[in-house]
Amino acid sequence: MSARTLVVMPNWVGDCVMAEPVLRALAASGRDLAVLARKSFHPLLAQFPGVVEGVERGDDAATVDELTKRGFDEAVLLPNSFRAAFLAKRAGIARRYGYRTDFRGPWLSPAVTRPGGRRAQVEDYRELLLAMGVEVPPSFVPRLELSPATLAGGRERLARARLDIGAGPIVGLAPGAEWGASKRWPMRRWADLATDLRRRVPNLRETILVGPKEVWLGVRVHEESGKIHPVIGPDLDLIGLAGVLAHLDVLVTNDSGPMHLAAALGVPCVALFGPTDRRRTAPAGAGHTVLDLDLWCSPCFFKRCPLLHHNCMNGIVVARVGDAVAATLLGRPG
């Protein structure tokens, strides 16, 4: 009988996507997986290998009660927070695999020593898999395969925006980043990029992709770039957004959740990095271009520039991004 394994997922979309290889390895070991995550993440996580059920992460008391009722054999704690270990311990889950961080060692069984050094975040959970006796996957590049219905839904959503598949390349512009303002390339640059790309590639179509908290940003880019490019995304859940992303030829993006989602779908990304570290969270896999300035002050990981100039993002010029998009399109088959 296979183990019923609870996987406590991170709280950010991009981090969840980067954890896909871990779930793939656990599923390959014969485990039935349940994910503890925000409710809005569940439709997306249901597409991950081996996931058979989801548990909504709510207030601590209700979450503990639900986990206790379901009776899991083991838990894999991907966040390094004390709270993740607290929930698993209080729910009576006997085996609780996690890194010994945040003073939570006594709440883990076993506590795994977190390796030192810096590496790509997609490989962060290698030692947890080894501690569980799970074979480490040959590749830590996240992969996501969507159902035909999801792909058809994305195609239909693009068609409603007058972006029919096959009539020319489609480039997505994703100007948002929920983590903080310092991750965002300036709004005016996105509008200028939209105009620049139209001049470079006459048959190019573009769409502005934003989340429900970024409507204002999408509308501003839409207006500043001539009210031509449709805004898609505020009304979509994560799986609906994935269905749209899967049909793009290129996504231009800040370091964000949609960037990792697109990369897992095999969509080439032109990614703009400033306050975060490309060595940690660059889009995984081949075909992506990461643009940054490698300033002395970056990566700083501040949500707002402490020096007030935001040069790490302001210094990335439109022409450089346009060159990268054009080169990526030239390298695409067909």
C-alpha cells in the first residue's frame, strides 16, 4: 500500500512551479500526494504528477483539524517556516521531512541539514528527497502538461481578444510582479516596448497579461501603447492563465510567477531581473534570455529600492529587450 504523503507547498506561484520536480520524484516513488496550499493554487497543482487531493491552507486550527482527519503517513515541508512544521506536528503526522531552519528542528522527524552555498532554487529540495530515500530526478527543470480542455480554453480566450493562433507570432507582455514594486520594469518602458516590437515584426501580435491585482497596470500599458493590445488575465484563475501562456511564442516578463509558469510550459521567456538573483530564480530550461545589469547593489532583495533610484530595472533599455525578443522569435521553429 502506497504512503499517503502530504506536501506543504510554498506561498508563491513561482515557488510552487519550481517545486514540480519534487512532486514528480515523489509520484515516481509510488506515493499518493496531497498538497496543502492556498485554495487558488489547487486547480494548477492538480495538474502536477501524483497529486490526488488538495487541502486548503486556512487558519491554523482549522488546518490542523483537517490534516488530522485525513490521517497522512508523512509530510514533506517545502517552506522553511516554523509554521509549516507546527501544522504537521500538531496534526500528528509521524514522519515530517524538512530542513532544520527557523528554530524548528525539534518539530521535525527527521530534521534534514540544509546545504550551504548558492544554487538554482529548483534544486533546493534535493537533500529532502535523499533523506526520504527517493530517487533524485535526472532533471530539475519543471514541466507542466495541460489537458486538451485547458489548451482549448486558452485558445478560445485569445480568439476572443482577436489573437487567432497561426496568424503570426504572439508575444505576451507581463508587466506585473506581486512580490513588490522593485521587481517591475517601469510601466512606460512596457508601452514603448510594445510599440518597438510592432515596428520590428509587422505581423506580430501582442497581449498584456496581468493578474487581478494588476488591472491598473495592464490598463496603463494598454493606453500608453495606443489602445491596441488586449489585456488578458484579471478574470482568469491560474490554470486559465496557463492555458493562455501555452500558446505564446515569447513571454516578456519580470521575475514573477507567470515567468516560471510559462517556462514550465516550454514557452521561451525574456526575463528582466533587478533586485532578485538570476542564479537562484531564472526561468529553468533552454531557450530563455535573462537581462540584468549586474550592478554593485543587486541583488538586494528589497521590495522597494533603498537607494531610491531603482537603476537595476530603470537601466534596462527598450532596445535591448526588443533585440532579445526578435532573436528569440528568429530561433523559434516554424
